[in-house]
Amino acid sequence: MFKRILVGFDGSASSVHALRVGLGMASQATGEATVLIVIPAAHGETEQDRVASFDDDARQWQALAQQVLEDARGRDVTTSVHALSAGDPAKALAAYAQGHGYDLVVVGRHGRGRPLHGGIGRVARSLSESSPCPVLLVGNGDQEGG
């Protein structure tokens, strides 16, 4: 059973569903679910613009993740939410999982971009090939895209 679960979150429907699945699994194991929001390197003319862009994105996605976590109140699970900036979300998730000793990484099959690679997004595919621990790919929970 997986006790330390890292959930990659980008605000998409499949990442919301992945967070719910990860919370359920961590709850069954009386474990820990950590939400990691990986924001692509921010663009802007000045460092202040880049920081403001990152802060805006992080605040928006953290609020959505916190809503999902609020729905899970009362479960026997420890939760936390973190945001970081990185050029490649798959590499950032893999490095975070390895550096912090996670047992499982849970991500949506496709997120903010369009579906590729046979219904698996670029980040999910890359992560599943490079992760130091098992990766669970989750659809958005609808009947068509599952």
C-alpha cells in the first residue's frame, strides 16, 4: 500500500480527479498526500513581472487544490500543497518524488495542453518513463475521456 503520495496538479479536470484519487488512496493507508503545482517558468520583461506571474498562477491553482482538499476533510490523511517553477514539469515531479521519498506519483493523463501520445499527455508520458517510483495516470473521470 502506498503511504506517501505525490499528486501533480495543473488545475485541469484530470488533475482534479487525480487529486481525488490520490487522497482516497492516502486515506486508505492513513498516509500523506502532497499536491505539487509545477508552473512553467514565468515570462516577463522584469524579474518583478516574472514573480508576479508565478504568484498569480500559484495562487489560482492553490485555491483550486485547497477546494478539493476541503472536500476531503475528516479523512485520516495528512495533506500539503506546494508550488514551484520549472521548465519541464515531468522532470520537476520526478526529482521532487525522488528527493522527498514518495512511494507513488499520481497525475492526470492530460492536462492543460491537447491530448497526445495515444491519449496520454506529454508530461504524463515523460513522467511515466522517468519516475523513480510508480506513476498512476488518471483520466478526468468522465465516461468518454475516462
